[in-house]
Amino acid sequence: MKTAKIIIDDREHEFPLVTGTEQERAIDISDLYAKTGCITLDNGFQNTGACASAITFIDGDKGILRYRGFDISELADKLSFVETAYLLIYGSLPTIDQKSLFSRYLTENSMLHEDMIHYFVGMPPRAHPMAILSSMVNSLSIFYPLSFVDDENPQEFDRIAARLISMIRTIAAFSYKKSIGEPFVYPRHDLKYCMNFLNMMFSSPVKPYEFDLEAERVLNKLLILHADHEQNCSTSTVRLVGSSMVNLYASVCAGICALWGPLHGGANQEVIDMLEDIQRNGRKVKDVIAMAKDKTKNFRLFGCGHRVYKNYDPRAKILKDTCATFLAGRHANDPLLSIALELEDAVLHDDYFIERKLYPNVDFYSGILYRALGIPSAMFTVMFAIGRMPGWIAQWREMHDTKPFRIGRPRQVYVGPAHRSLP
Ligand code: SDX
């Protein structure tokens, strides 16, 4: 076992060096405080690994993303979102029987408890779909009460996982119908996951949805690309909340709230707002770039930059190509795509972005595809959450199965007032 040595007050301490599958290395400081009386400090956890995980691998320098060892481009081309969800949660591609059972659980758990519908009645029509989603997902603990997870009853976990993956889709579609004042369209047992969602979104009593296989294919790809991404902000939230032994619904609800932030999953909506602002106000790309570089301005180029990727986000590359082919296939032309391509070109040739290794990330092009599917920008982060649900469940299960089971509780360095007495 190789070790790292730290010298504190002239005393040398050794700590094991851990090496991962892809030769990435970490210093195991599990007994740092016991040995040295010191803790570490790492703003934003830029250098801190929270766990060892076998689910997703990212090489930020090379722009590599793999789920359970399979490259994201291969999965996006050849698998369905449901098969990808199974792979992430259970660690292997499903056999025919496993896929059939998983699909049955998804179908059996696609309908919301009818009393949950009353929640929607009370919500204002302009309520943000992410606020609705987090409320409704947390309400699953009311309608489907469960304890942590019963190790002796793994099938219970399978049903809970399927219920979350299936119902988040129904809740999303119902929140859209609520926002446009149309009656809810219930899930159907004869439709696959993505087509069921499109039908719930775009069918109405006066005009049934005309099944669009190309839209179904693009939606599958979008959801696969969002399905997991290591220990990002929302996934770390799910793990931390789950480590208190609260149930899975409450844990992923916390993840939904974390994802909503504009620096995280909320960026996809910010990107479209930014592109529409450029188009509406006839802004010049070079002025937008200048604004993004100006520290006196409270403006960031949404959809650009990443904590881990210091190269082009492989998901952005796939989405950019998919935008071009999907729009061309419909003989559609979205002026926002032209603006996005011009922005990207400016970023890739500007020293400020090059020096900081800032590239387009998953959120840069995803909104253009969602728009082309007819999904409103207020729902873009909800779409991200639908895709990320299997990843959150997989990571929560891995955390739950890690022994010894420990609650997550980071430390701190206190810099407040020294001890003092009341006047
Ligand atoms: C997602 O972690 C994940 O895996 C997340 C995600 C997933 O799948 O779960 O990939 C999904 O959240 C993608 C990111 C979506 N967010 C955005 O697109 C928002 C815009 N991007 C940034 O705010 C930023 O790049 C972050 C939040 C993504 C990353 O922030 P970091 O790693 O903390 O980097 P930083 O803020 O310290 O920036 C480093 C430098 C700074 O400049 P200097 O102080 O060195 O001069 O780069 C600059 C920043 O000002 N910078 C940007 C910028 N992003 C970073 N400047 C202008 N525009 C930007 N977008």
C-alpha cells in the first residue's frame, strides 16, 4: 500500500494512498484527526472525495463519461432510458426477464394516488414546476409511507425505485397541464416510458397526441445523458440526506431542490433565457462575452464551465449534434441554435475561457432540444430531474449498502468570537 506523508509540527504522519479503477488517486484521511488533531478545509469540496463509487466515471481532462464502464455515447445511441436506469441502479444490463419485471413495476407505479391530484388543485397556475415537483415527490412519503429500506425485502426497494422513476414523469406532465389549464392525461399501460410522457404532455380530449417516434428517440437520449454524473451537488445532497436514514422519497426530494439552482440543473432554463434575451434585444455575441468576463457584472455565461470537465462536456457534444439533426429532420430552424453556435465559437476562441478551461456543458444545448419537443423552458430543470432520478437512486442505494453505515457530518474551522460572557 503506497502512502502519503504529512508533516505537522515536525511530526511525520502517513496516510494510505487509494487508487481507483482508472488510476485516479486519493489520500485516505479517515483517521487524520485521530492521528494529528487536524481536519482539512476545502471550500466547495473541490479536492475532497466523499466516497468510493462504482457507478459513474468522469475524466474531466479527457472529456470522458461512463456509466458502469459503458461510454455515454454508446449508451445514448443503443440503449433506452429504462435500460440505462436499470444499469445504473443494479450495475448490469437487464436480462429479458429483469427488463420485463422492471417495466412492469414502472407501469404498475405510473399512476399517482388519486388524493394527490387535490394537491394540484390548490396550486397557483404560475407555480414553478420545480416547486411543484419537490412538493409532490415529498408527498409520496405521505401516500406511500415507508421506513428507510428493509434489507430483508429487496423487492420493496425495486418497487420504490420504479415508483419514483415512473411517478416523477407523471407529476411533471400533470404540472404542465395545470400550468396551461388543461385536464390531466393519465399514463397508459400500453406506451413505453418516453412516449407515455409525451402523450401525457401533449394529448388533450379534443386532440389526441400523434405519436412521434423521432421525438421519443430524442427524449430517450436526453434522459440518458442526464441520468448520473458522480458526486455533483444534487447527488451529494441525496447521499448526505439519505445518510440520516430518512426514506428514499425525502432524500431525492432534497436532490430536486439542490438541482433547481441556476449554477446546477437550473442552468438549462437560464441558457434559454439568455439566448432569448440576446435575440429579443439584438445583443451582439461579443458584448455578451465581454459581460461574462467583466467581474463587475453579476453575469455568467450559463451553460459554460464545469467543476470537473476541463474539456468539452461529452454530453454537450452529443446534444449539439442531436440539435442539428433533429431540427434539420423537421425542416425547422431555431434562431436560438444559431446564437448558441456563435456563442460557443466565441468561447472556444477567447483567452479568458481558454485559460480557465471553460467549455459548453450539458445545459448549453439541452434547452434547444426541449424547446423543439414543445416543452416550455420553466420545465427544463424538471426534465433534468426526470433524467437524473435513476442516478440519485443508484447513488443512494450504494450509500445505503456501504458498511459500516455512517451519517455524513462534515467538520469546520471556527472563526467566530472567542469565549465571552453576557454583559
Ligand atoms: C451542471 O457537477 C456536475 O457534474 C453538474 C452537472 C451534472 O450533470 O450534475 O454537470 C450539471 O450543473 C452543469 C453546470 C451548469 N451550470 C452552469 O452552466 C452555470 C455557469 N457555470 C458556472 O457558474 C461554473 O462554471 C460552475 C458552477 C459550473 C462551476 O463552478 P466552479 O467549478 O466553482 O468554478 P468557479 O466559479 O470557481 O470559476 C472559475 C473561474 C472564475 O474566474 P476567476 O475567479 O478565476 O477569474 O471561471 C470563471 C469564474 O468567474 N467562470 C465563468 C463561468 N464559469 C466559471 N466565467 C464566466 N461564465 C461562466 N459560465
